Amino acid sequence: MKKHFLFAGLLIFAFYCKAQVPAIEKNIAARLLEKNISATGLQSGDLGNSIISGTYTIPGTTIRMVHVQQVYQDIPVYNQLQVLAFKNDQLVSTVGERLQTIDRLTGNASGIPVISAATALKASLAALNVRPPQDIMASISPDNGKKIDFGKQNVSIENMTAELIWLPVDEGKALKLAWQVFVAPLNDEDYWLVRIDAKNNSVINKQSLTVKCNWDNTAHSVKAHVNNLHPLQNSGSEKEPVTVTNNSDAAESPLVVNTARYRVIKYPAESPLHPGGANVLVTDPWTMSPGNATSLGWHNDGSIIYSNTRGNNVYAYEDRDANNQAGISETSATPQPSLSFDFVPDFTLAPSTRTTAPNQQFNTTNLFYWNNLMHDFSYLYGFDEASGNFQNNNQGRGGAEGDYVLAEAQDGSGTNNANFSTPADGGRGRMQMYLWTAPSPDRDGDVDNGIIAHEYTHGISNRLTGNGSTCLTNAEQMGEGWSDYFALMITHDWANALPGDGFSKPRGIGTYALNQPNTGLGIRQYRYTTDMAVNPMTYGNLASVVAPHGVGTIWCTALWDMTWEIIQQTGINQNIFNINGTGGNSIALKLVMEGLRLQPCSPGFIDGRNAILKADTLFFAAQYSCAIIKAFARRGMGIGALQGSSNSRNDQTLSFLDCSSLTCNAPTGLATTAITTNSATISWTAVAGAINYTAEYKLNAASAWTTAAASTTATSVNINGLTDASLYDWQVLSNCANGSSSNAQAQFTTATIVTCVAPTGLATTAITTNSATTSWTAVAGAVSYTVQYKLNIASAWTTAAASTTATSVNINGLTDASLYDWQVLSNCANGSSSAAQAQFTTATIVTCVAPTGLTTTAITTNSATTSWTAVAGAVNYTVEYKQSSAIAWTVAAAATTSTSVSITGLAEATDYNWRVSANCAEVSSVSLTMNFKTASAGCASQYDIASNGTAAGAALIPVNTDITGLISPVNDNDYYKFVILTTGTATVTLTSLPDDYDIRLYKSNGNSQLAISQNGGTRSESFARTYLPGNYYLKVYGYDGANNSNDCYTLKIDMGTASFGETPVEDIITKTIVFPNPATKSVTVRMNELKGTAEILLFDIYGKLLAKQRTSQLNTNVDISSLPSGTYIIRIKNKEKETNLKIVKQK
């Protein structure tokens, strides 16, 4: 039972799991972990410090990914993640690390931060040179205070969050408790994660989530460039006139787009200068990607149909003023349902021109087109909603939504560059495309399609690797390589490609933006080609290249080699958008995509290579592993290559050994399952380097073999037509590129045909008036069962189940109080048995009477308790209520077995009706309607508090002031305290009585009565007397249970010659005020005489504790946003002193 308990804990503390992961998904993942616990390498102690941070099924497969995050004190340890894959309930891949002796690394810290999240946010903003708002208040605190959402607060373009993490420091030798703060500052090209020491508020480090390519000289500013080269477009007096309509949403009616035309640099052209790069009109390009990839098209974000360059996947607009806000997006020249973005550019003019030629319109449209293509293209190969893709509406397919890409054309924050920001799933990705300085005019990255694809892929690689945001920050990470690779793949003319092109046609990246010929180097040191004479880069160059761009070049070189190596084996898929097409290019792309999700957090080159090999095993039965190894071996990452630490680029070991020199091994792991009298399934473990397998079988006594599969790529084969009760031999061999292996052999015996006997152990359960469940004991050899039934007096049988494999069947539609016969027979491979029979009688319908004894008690301003007398035969009850003036009823309890239900969330001082139904087995009956009226919360003063029911909790009241209060419920007492400093007279009056209320006066001990006034009825009460110095207590109460929940009494002390004291003689209550009061979202507690630490407690008017917090601040915010409207009590305890204050929450 211990293991089950630990897994329950694993699920309970899965706070780090994103909200989009349903509980049922996490439960499936937990069961897989439990079943495969030994294979995962997790120990029982590890489970208590683990959470399931993510799980989903890879699209189009039965492979389930599970991410297991290491935690300590329920707080995640940064980037300590295990990435697991399961297929057919078996663990098939596991990578990732866990820190050991975590108690020692944390110094046995408690996990409780010294500084608040708000304080950490202020420190983070200061570290980013952002002026913090005057008052920082959290809007959402979902994870018990461990992750807090502060909203945008007018300083960030995305919601700012602060999350507690354990951060490895000193090269992993220690862990610090830190607040990880996410900020996307206004007018900043970076999205930031800032880590603040939760103990001393110091900045530990900060990390940009924005990948910058820095492909050219970044010192050249846009402003200077425009001033120098385009004065007419930057001068305020001579500015070219532009008329812009505010079309940021551009939604129209009817809400439909049937067709759309875009003038663009059409796929697969890399730029206007590459083959096929002339600007042309394309119609409905989303039809290239069928199915779920484009189910909403390109202009529907799930709620709005747009007529501009915006939709579910991307919002494209210009950002020339570099304020990170949506500038001009391009609008269709025609209304819905047929859109047209036909902007004909003139590349001899500046890219930002809008009127002389619609260059900016064309470039923004092209950016929109290629972002959508990258969305659809990557979706087809596995980057879907559950995998963390970028979409506003996920249509219930998993993952977090609301994270479409913000594509900023001609961004004014720089030149000769581009970048992509990738927050965690659910946060909007942002692509910033820049102008590129050229002789004249400038060139625009928005029409260099390779750069667009490159930037978008940063979002793909970050989202698929590990936790989806921070796992590609290590020294050997290959982000630039994946981005180059996807750019090459989507801008290659596969329809006209030849298998030799990988060698003979080297490719550069970004040649258009850099004003180079198509054959130029582009942004990299070498062009991409399998020709080692043109691109000699290997794993050995890793230490000397510039990170991350040089690192990425080596990685992309290996991937490009691998693609052409597989092409030599399988040919080319001419339409790479056809995922069902065969060809090495689409196979390689699928391997790279799946390798991203199978690799660990913070991967290195060998991690990435191994993940691709694992993908080949899982998706293609390892038939391309030899080609993969051969390509990687050419670049120094062959068999035996070692990575060392993925955080270092100087500790790798090269190997150029490929599979051609290896022995083709015979399969292992031979197994025979699903054995019947005439069939069996044989299986084996995939062999590295095997292209396919040959399987044969024979009777043990025979000499000739029968071929079961000649060249299967699967690792299992079903054999049929066998003889029962016979011993069989079977064998399988591997077929590799360099030959075949020897045979691996095994045996099995087919099942014996047995006589089919009738079932026994017949039983009938769950008998109702119209149904019953029949069951029996399983019969050895039975394939299925047939169940029939009939009324005892009838002759014809009705079939309840013709061939069920279960051993129980539910029969419905029966007649009450009737005798039934039923029978079951076994169906075996060699025939059926005789029938076994039994009988049962259905239950009699019981009349269900309406409940009586309806009462309403505990009526407050917003709730009441209903109760009734139990009804014989009732299974449960349904309670409904409504305002007396309303028509529709609201269900308070649908199927309660209790005879009392509390109704909450009511409006104050309002008449209500309620009723209760008794639900019996067959029928239900409804009671008469009862009425009640909720109490009014508006008249009681701040001195009528929850604790003043006794003298010990009496509220200190002022003199010469009307004090209002309520006597409710029955037997309520209200005690008040006042102070006399010098001997003299005073008069106490009790007026505005809604019922027969009386008043008593007590000495300072609160027990000895000095005076009483009890005039009877609703007449006022009063007494005048001479007082000595001291504390006095007043008790207001209802005679003989008199009370009223709506109307208040008025109490007043009129001072005569006596003098009044503001504090009790024996104590000085901490001077405290609460403001604003009434309030809607929060109140501030100001403690002017705070000493040390105080405790603030929040009660409802019935004394129920709702929240508490400790503070050492003079001013402390108390969040009441989630509370219903009404009156509440704040109690402040400081040292030996305490005070109570009443507050009112309004809507």
C-alpha cells in the first residue's frame, strides 16, 4: 500500500503541472509510472519529491509522454526533469537527471521565503531598469502562494508572474530558494526570467527568453539609418502622407471566410531572388495542410473572424515605433467571406513605403503567410496543441491556449537581426523582424522566408524540449541548428529535387537579407552540404566556434547530412506537406521533430543524436538507424562518441565509427504471446542498424520452414492456421545494410481444444423494478458467452448478449414484481455448451410520498439552512430554491441523502422560496413550497462584532454616538464596553427597538449587575446614574428569545458630568485603522503602534475563520476579492494585545 500512497501524493502536489493537463491525464501517467517504476530508475523516496509536470499522447500514436519534475518541499528544482515515453503501457524511453542528497544541497531549508513575491517583483523590475508601479498587488495566487500572477500593471506586455523554485548555484553544489519572476517589459525586445534570492532579495541571475540571431553589425541603429538614408520618410515636415484606419481587430459580419488570396513570396521560394521567388497570388494556402492543423483556417481565432492579418495562429503587424504594441496590420481589400491581400511591391523603394508602393503591406502579408505555413507545417509533423504549439484557441485538444504568435514586421528596435521570444505554453510567442541595411534601399527580413522559418523554429524547439521554455540555455544546446534545419527543409524545392542535391547544391541561410547572391555563405561560416570539402565542420570544432550560432551550424550540418543519407535509402517525398508520402526528407523531418520531445532538458549533441535514434526505433522500427549513425559519424558523432557535460563545449570525445563496420546482430528478446489453438503472435526487440526482419516457423517435427514475414519492418508477426496442442519452432533474423544476421530461435505450444462446458456460479444482483445484473463463473476455453432471458410465463427467449466476453450482463426494460428466467451458455472454439439457467423476481414499485416537516433555520444575510422529515423508501432528495419573484428554480442539492441542506450565496433582505423532492427507486414527489427572508447586513455598526456575544469579547464604544446593532439569531447577546475616567453622571438609552429588547449594566468585571431596564414591547429602555472611574459593560438582549435579523436597535451613552476614556483602564489597544471601508477587492490594515510581528485574522460574522497572515509591515494588504458581499471582522493580535474591526465587502 505504500507505493499507492506515494503515487496519490504525486498527483495531489502536481501544482507545477499546467492548468491545461486534465486530472484524468495525470492519473493515466501516474499509473504508467507505478507499473514501470523499476524501469524508470525512480526510487520510492524519489516519488515523494516528484510531480507530474506534463503528459500527453504524441499525435497519431499510442506513445504517451510523461514529464516528472523533481521537487523539494513541494517546490520545483530548476530544470531537474525526467522525460519518459510509454508505448503499450511499457516504458520505451527515459532521459533526464535528478539531484541527489537534495537535503544537503538546500541546507535543509524550509522552503518558506523570507521576502514576498511582490518584493521580488520590485527587485526584478529594478534589475531590468523598469520603474515599478506604486502599488503591486497580485491578481491570482493559484498554487498556495508558490506561483503568483501580478497581471501587467502597465509595465509589462504580458502578465508578470513570480514562482518559487530551487535554483542550482555554484555549479550544482548548492540550491537556493528563489523567486523566478517573468517580465516582458514595455519597449524592450526581451522577455525576461529574473531569479531573486528569496532570503535576501538579491538578484541571482536573469535569463532572456528571447533568442537573438545577431547576424550582422548591431551597432547600426534604425533611427540613424532612417535619418541618414530616408529623410523624407522620417522628417516631420516632409513626411510622406499616410492614411491609416485603426483596424487592429478588423472583425466583420458575416462571421465566415470562405476563401482568401495573398500576394506573397510563395512556398517553397526562400526570397524574392531565389527560384520561384516572384511575388504571386496564392489562394487558400491552408488547404496544403489538411485535418486539425487548419480546422479554423487562418483568420478565425475561435471567437472572432478577422479580415486583417490576424487569426488563430498569428497576429502580424508593423512595429516601426518599437513600442511592442500592435501597429498597422494589413486589411483585406474585399469584405468577408472572400478576402484579398493583393499588394504589389516595388523593391526599388524602401520596405516601409505604404503609398507610393504598398511595400509594407506586402511584407506584413508575407510575414503572416509564412508564420501560418510554419504553424501548419510543424503541426503535420507532430507539433500540435498538446505538444505546446502557438494557438489562440486549442479547440479542446490539450495544451494551454491564448498563445498565438505576435509577428512584428519592420520592428524599429534594431537592424540586421531578428528574434523570437518563447515563454511557457500559454504565453504568446513574439517574432521581431528587422530591416537589413543595404546599399539602397534597405532589405526587409519579412520577405526572407528562411529567416522567418528560422525564428519560428526557436519556438518549436523550446516548446518541445523538456519543460517547454527554459531547457535550451546550456552551452551545448542546439537551438540555432534546429532553426537552420527547419528553414532549409521548408524552403527547399523538393518537387524538383534529386538525391544528389545534398552534395552538389550547397545552401546558405539569409543570403537575401545580407544582400548576397543565392550562392553566398549567408549567416554561417559554411554553406550546408554533404560535401566535406565545402563544409568540413565536425564535432571537433565545437570548442572553437562562437556560441550559440557556431554550435548550431555544426548540429544543422549533421541533420542535413542525415536527411540526404536517408534519402539515398528511400528516395524523396516531392510534397513534404504530404505526411503520408514516402521519402527520406519527410522521414528525417519526423525524426528530428520527435527527437526534440524525446531528448532531455539541457541536451547536448549526443543527447540529441540518441533521441533521433530512439525516434527511429519507436516510429520506424529502427530501419534508418544505420543511415543516421553514418551521417553523424561523418561529423565526428559516430559510435563511441562521448558528450561529456552538456554545459561544456570542451569535453567531448569524437568518433567517426559508423555502422558499416559493425556486425548485423540477431534479434533478442524473443517472445510468443496470444497463443490459441490455431494462432500465436511472435515478437522481438528491434536491432540497431536493421533495415527489416525475416521470420519463419514450422512444426517441431517438420524439417521445412514456412515464411511468416519476408522483410517486415515491424518487430512482431501474427501466425495463423496452426494445429492445436502442437509444438512449434520459430526463428527471426535481422537484415542490415551490410548483410543479414544469424537466426534467433524460440518455441511455443498451441493451446489444446477443450470440451465446452456450461457456466456455473450463476447469480443475480442489483435487482430493481426494471433491471437486474446476471453473472456467472468464467469457463476455461470459452471464447464468449450468450445470455438470454424471458418472463417465467412466456415461451420465447430474448437475447441480452449474443457473444459477450464479460462474465456479467445487465438486463433492462423489465416489468416490476415479475418472475424471470435467464440462461447463459459458453461459446468455445469448437462449439457451444448447453445452457445453465436461473431465476429472479423484480422489485415492486414503492410509492414515494412528499417530504413533510419543512423548516428553515440559521437565516443570515446570504444563507439559510433547510431541513425536513425523512421519507420512507426515499433513495435521496433534491432541494431547489429561487427568489420569490423569480420563475426558474436553482438546484441546491441534486441527490443528497441528508435531510438538511445549507443554501448559500443568497442576496440580503430578500424573500426566497424553497422545496424538496423525495427521490425513490421509481418515482419522485415534490413537497409544498416554503418561504423565508434573508437578513439585512446594512444596519449593524462596526461595534456589533462576531466576538461580542460575551463580556470578554465586548467592543469598546464611544460616547455621545449612536451605536447600531442586530439581535440575531435567537438568544443573541450584544456586549459593549465603555470607560469612565472621573466620577460623574451619564445616561444610557436603547431606542428604535424592532422587538422586546432589554439592557443591563455591569461592573468592570463584567459579572456584577448595576442596573437593568426592561419596559416590555418595543418601548425604549434607559437608565441614568452616577459612575465612579472604571470600565463598564452593557448587555443588549431580546426578552424571551426576541430577535430580528433585518432591523437594528440604537444604543447611545450621553455623558453628563463624568469624563470618558478612549481606551480601557487596564490595557492600551494597538491603534489600528482599516481602509477603504467598505471595499471591493482589498483593504489595508495600518498598525500605528506595531511592535515586532502581528497576526491578522479574517472572520465572517458568525466567527468562522476565513484567512490569516503574519506581518511585520505597518501597512498590510488583505485580499477580499473572492469573498461574497457582506460584513466581516478583522482581528489584529500584536504581542499581548488585540483588537477587532468590522469591514464591509461590496460588489
